Amino acid sequence: MASHTPNLDLLKKDPVADANDTFNIETMLNDNWDKIDAASGPGSATDEKIGDRTINDTNQPRATTGKLTTLLGYLAFMIRVIIGKTNWYSVPATNLEAAKAHMDDTTIHVTAAERTNWTAKADKNGTLQTNLNADLLDGQHGSYYAAVAAAQMNKLTLDNGTLSRYSGDLNNLNTVTRIYYCNSTATNKPVGFVEGLLEVFRLVDATNRTIQRVTQATGVRSWVRVGVDGTWGDWIADPINDGILQVNLNSELHNGWKIFTTVNEISSTLNSSSTMQDIAAAMPEKSKLHMSIHSNNNTALGISFVSGILYLEKFGASRIYAYAFSMTGIFLFGSFLTTGAWGGWRTVASSESPTFTGIPTAPTAAEGTNTTQLATTAFVQRAANNAESNAKFPAIAAKLVTDPPSSYPNGYSIFHINTPANGWNNAYAIVETIKSTSSRIMQFVYPTQSSSGSNNIFYRLQTTTTSDTWSEWFELPNNNSPTFAGIPTAPKPLATSNDNQLATTSWARDRMNEALNLAKDYATNMVATTSSADPNTTQEAYIVTNHANGPGGGSGMYWHVYTYFYSSKTGNRGQIALSYNNTTNTRLLIRSSFSGNWTDWREIASLDYVDSKVNATKIPSGADLNTYTTEGIFYNNSNAEVANISNTPVNLAFSLRIERHAGVVQRFTTYAHDNLRCFERNYYGSWGAWKEVFYKENATSSKDGLMSSTDKSKLDGIAAGAQPNPGVATTSANGLMSAAMVTKLNGIATGANNYVHPATHPPSIIAQDASNRFVSDAEKSTWNAKASTAVVTTSANGLMSAADKTKLNGIATGAQVNRTIATQAQAEAGTDNATDMTPLRVKQAITKNQSDFYEQGTWTPTLIAGSATGITYNHRLGAYTRIGKLVTIHCSVSISNKGTSDIGIVKIEGLPYKVALNTSSLGMYYGFNIGIVHGLDVPEGAQFGAQVIQGGTSVELKYNGPSFVAIYKAIRGTNLTNTSRFDFQFSYLID
């Protein structure tokens, strides 16, 4: 019998006891679902239902998703670590609010041990030196100096008071304590150290630790390193030497300065990806960072070299300075703006051919100096002032930019611009005016802040010696991305120059001519025109041949064959063949070889050819179909006009397709959708008769077609020459006597007369018995209204059988009548609207009609270089034409910003159809027609091509150059510029 579940009170039926119960949707399904839904709604997961859970606070968090108990355990672990207790639920000694208040307290808190240590460092006469060494060596030197002082001084005099010279490997000095003079020939010295004092300290309380210190003989520069178990650490440059260390150290300690050697010491949130802005923001005031530069952090720091030292000093929120130098001599200086924002790096020029930026300065030479010493603006101004003895030097009030030259005093005058007012463009600048006479005046504007406008110097002159108007402003370009005007010149580089020296037009033309000559030499056909070179094995990029493996199959036609190699001249490659001696029909074919297997030659149709085959031409009224022998598609959409066209099979609107074989074939198709008719005929010297093409359908009494098997059996049963059936005789027409007529005639006695029975007679003359009774109309109506006891059939109503009831119970409510599946012929014809299509029938219909498919459209090309981030366009246009499985695309892409990716392969994505996925097109270079390609950073004389990706919707852009002519390389983001443009078209196959 039925029961209920203990928790949700869901109804359950006993499969044995309740087997014959009627299924009730409300009690068995709907009511149960309502109970489940109510029990699982918001607030249903109460503490009683969840039950007790035990938290494990020993598992370190490793994910952000998981079971509730696991996530609670992660939180408990973090709480336990934060409060520093054994258990996560223990009460901490303090809270975050109290700790924050303690950290914000400006009072410096020190321990008793720190106070004792610092007090000992206050004495500059010896005590400081002992403690300093203890600090530098992690507490190891405190006992060292006391224990080995006598032994150390003894070693200094082992060679009669003279230091021994050491010329070997410094890595081997790790067993004794001694002082040497290190020769220049010694190895494993620090970079930059030549020769000088070498100190080796072997610790007596840590026998596996050794310290080495070297001091330059000249320049007073030193380095130190530590070795443990024979493994040496890096040399660290010591920026402070001699007695200055003691003074500066005490100054830093007493004034609260802090020194860091890694960013992690500043804050645990900093790492190798932290920028200069991040580090400076995290540093406390009055702190310094001395840190190594390497390949893991140089990019984030904005530094190009990967080996060097970074120094960062923070005096206050708006007083931050940085400098860095590489092991190869590159020196950078960086600064922060008054807002605390990072201002960027500037290169400090070397003494050999320096390249200055910004406003470089130098000592001002003595008056009258006439040597190669640099002349500063002060030197020049002083010389100019001396030359203009009558000039005055007043500081005047700021003027309008439109004030005429006559408004300025004679001599030298200067004023400041503090806001972009009075017509001046710069917010902060110095305006300097030099006026000797009323007709001799020059004015300069010097910017004083880089963030207030142009960083360049501008000047202007008096328009003429007699006018009181200014000329236009002229810009003095600096050496940081200068913009020249006029015709600037430069020394012509050597022919082999390959650096950042400026190239002149003469030098560039020489190199272009060399590249052009190389290209011409390579492009010139080195094989005789009667060559029969094998295209399958050639290692030349270009040949002319009539070999049997060419498109002509050795028929005597010659072909220009271009081979595009990949990786090697014997590996995968593609070929394009252009007809050579066919003067009436230029042809273009392509093929490719992958893993040693060549595909068949495939001809590329011209756009004119394709258009002629796709765009239908109307045949006018009065034309003659016998005169149409050129390949193409034609039509006429008017029955009335077709009636005036000669040699049509029927006078109905039509479509006409003409194809060539040894002669010509015409296919004539009528327009009616419900009575499709197709006719064909051949022309070979003369026209044959039209033949109607019958579809796979049976003939009917109103439509021609195939003979059915039933009609064939009927025809076989009729004797040859049989006459049409005249029909059964009637009272008005002669005919055959029917069997009924014969039966009736046999029942009439010979000589019988034509008795006429009366039309009516009274019922009383008819005798009734138990088997024969009269029935009234009312009784007949009652009986007729009763249902038949017979079982229903497909042609008569009746009672439902038990079998029909069982079948009905198995049919779902609303079920549809079984549908008829279309045949392959119906699917391919596409005219039936009463049958269903399966996936197989859909595929057969597509395959049948695909060769006749034609489509034109547009597509949007997208350029990527590893990614599309930051790429913007001047324009990107795409169009395509599809004929069957052949897609021809046209593409034009012009970018205005190449984006941020510099390493990825440049692709054009978004092709309208996927490229065919088959082995014959794998790695294939399709025939590309390159229209315009410019704005690329590639070798001069480079040629361009592309490669479609099978099974995808993208095309990779490629190029070759003089150094790798036979190999196409991928165009990458580093080759792009902000003016790159690609215009091309090509065709490819789809599945």
C-alpha cells in the first residue's frame, strides 16, 4: 500500500500492492514536486538541516571554490596566521585597530637591546667600527675582531711588512685570513675592479664562511662578497668608503634613514613586476633602495638592460630621485614630478659622441676662451653682451605675444610666463628678447616645465628691417625625436653601415639599386626557353618548362613556373604556373607538395570568366537559339517573348545553360514551379533534336512520366491489336452485355410478356408472419440511432477494440501523425512539400545543388598580431564571390595604430567561409594577387605572399627578402608600423 517519506512527506506507491492503481498526476507528481520546491527555497538550509561541521584550520588556502567546510577551514587558517595563535578561535593579544594606532604613532619605539647597541655606536673612536662589522655580517663579526686581531696583524708582516701579490683565482681564497695586493691578472674579480687591496676574512665562529673585500688602487672604490661552503655570492659594490662610512652611517641611524636591498623588504606586496611608481609609493620617507637589475624586473622598471644596479632615494613625498647603471656603462637618471608621479628615465651621455636630451649643462669657460671646450649659454651670452656694449639688461613686465618689436627696450630683456595667458602657448616659460636697434631684434621662448606644452625652444624675428611686425615662430628641434624642415643634410654613411647613423638619400638610392640588381639577377630566368626542367624536382624559384609534370603534361606548351619553398628547397612547397606561349588564352594554375606528395594542377579562373559563367544574359525576342554557342547562362522571363524566339522546345519562360564539350550542349529549363520541365540538345556540326529529360516520377493521366509496374502488368495483359473497350450497352447506346444482363435474361421465360407491376398497393394484401413484420418510421429511426456492435475499422465506425485501447494508451497527448520521409530524388528536386527531410536527405540536396550555388557578399577583415589589442583602422573593407565550392575574396586593410603586440604572427581573420579541410590544401600557398602593401618594416626588395589556414577563417601574411628569397617568412607585429596597409585578392576552396 502507499506510504510517505519521513522528511518531506512525499507519496510513495508500493510496486506490488498498488500495481493496478490508476496513475494520478496530481498526487504522484505535482504534489510531490510542490513539497520538494517548498523545502528547497530560500531559508530552507537551516542549521538543523545542515548539522554540525568540524573546521580544519591546518590547511593552507589553495583555491577560491570548494565545499563549505573546506572554505571555512581556509578562513580559519588565515585567522590563525593573522592573530599568531595556536587555535583560530583564541583571543589575540591585540587587534588590528590597536596595531594601526601603534604604527601611526610618531614616537619611535626601541627595545633595550637596540638601545644598548646604538649607544655603543655613538663612539667614533673604535666602538663604532666593531659594531658596524657585526651589523654588516649578520652578527658574525662581533667576536671575530676580538679573537683574530693579533693573528691578522701578524699575517700582515709575514713578508717583512710587505703585502704579497696575488694573481690567481679569487674563488680559491677561502681557507685562511690574510691581506694581499690583488694583481690585474687575477680572475673572478668584480666587474670594474682592476687591481688593489684584497682582504680575506675567515670566520673563527663559522668555519664555513669567508668574506672577501677588494679596494681599487685608484678611485677609492670597493666591493665585498661572502662565500659559504665554497660557493661565492655576487660582488656587491660598496658606495661608501674610508672614514666617510662612519659619519654617514651615524647620520642615517640618528636621522631615521632606512636602507633596503630588495623591494620585498619595503613591502610584501611588491615583487619583480612592480613599477618605479609602485616602489616609490611604498617606500617610507627618508629611505634608500639599492637593488640589482636583472631580466625578471627590468621591463617593469622601464629599463632596457638586464644587468645593473638601481638606486632610489626618497626624501619626502615630492622629493624622490633615482639612477641606474648597467655593467656595460649605460647610466640612467630618473626623477618624479612634484605630484609624486614617475617622470621617466633619461640617459646620461658618455664622454664619447654623447647624445644629449633635455637641457644639458657644463662648466662655463673663462671669458676669452677659444678652444674645443664646450660653450654654455652663459658663455655665449657674456660674449654677446660684450659685443653689444650699449645693450641693457632689464627684467621687464610680461607682454602680449602680439606686442610689436618697437614696444621692447633696446638691449637684452627678459620676463617670465607663469600661466598660458596674453597669447603665449606655454604655461611656464622664459621669454628672452635681444634688440640692438629698432630694426635688429630677435626673440626666444624657453620652456621651464615639461608638462606645460612643447619642450622645444622657439624663436622669431622682425619681418623686415623697416616693418614693426613679427615673423612666424620657428622651432629649434632637440635631439629627442626632432622634426626637421627644409632640406637637412648629413654625412653619407659607408656602404656597409648598419647602425643608427642617419641615412642620406644618396646612400639609400645606392642600397636600393644594389637590392634591385640582386632581385633582377635572381629573377632572370637562368634556364633556356627550350628547357624541360622537371617542376617536381627543381630548386629554382623560377623556370620556363614544357616538362610532362607541368600543367600541359608535355603537350608542347611552355609554362612560367614559380616555386615557393618552405624551410628548405626539398621540403614542402607550392607552385604557380602561368602559360608562356598561349597567345589566345592566358591561363593560371596552382598546386602544392606536402611530405613529398604533389597535388593535381588546379586552374584559377579569371574574374571575367567567372562573371561570364555566373551573370545570366537575357535572350531578346526574335532571337534564334541556334546561334547561341558561347559558354554561359542565359534566360528570358516572358512567355510572350519566347513565342517569338526560334528553335525553342516549348514556348515558356526559361533558363538556358550552354557548356562546351567536343561541340556544344544546351540545357533548357522552364520556369513553372509545379510543372518543371528540362530539355537538352547537342551541337556537333549541326544541331540535334531537343530531348526532354524526365524526372524519376510516374506518368499520370494528365502528365507524362515513367511507367509504373502496375501499368506495365496491365499492358502485358492486353493482346496486341486489341480494340478500345466500347463499354456496357445502355438503353440508348449499343455495347457489350454485362454479366448482370445475361443473368437477368436467363431468368426470363421464353415468350414472356412485359408485365407491369402496379406502382402501389395497400399493405393489407401482404401476409405477415413471425419472420416478416412491417416496421414503422419511428422504430426504424430508433434502431438506426443505435451503435453498431462491430469493432471499428479504418473504413467504418464501431466499438474500440482492446488492442486499439492499448495502442492509444501508449501514445502521448498531442502526438503527431507519422510523417513520410522524402526520397533522395524528392530532396534533390526540392519541389515536394508533403514529406519530411532527414539530415541525410539535407546533405544529398546540398551536394546536388552545391555546384550551382552562387553568392556575393561583404565581410569585415580583422588584423591581429598575436592579439588585436590597441589596433585601430583607417579602413578595412572585404568583399567575396562564391561559386559552388570556390570562394574569391577581395581585402583592403589600412591601420592607424599597430597596437601593443610586437611578437605575434600577423593574420587577417574573418574570411566568409572556412577553408577546405583536406590534405591536398595543407600548407598550400594559394594564388594571391597582391595589390598594395606598404608601411612595413621589412628588408628592401621584399616580396609578399600569404597562406590560408585549412579548416579556419584566417590568412597569414608573409614576405621574403634578398637574404632569404626562396623562403617566405611570417610578417610579425615587429614588422608593422602605424601606416601599414594591405590590399590583395585570392581564391580558395571550401568543403
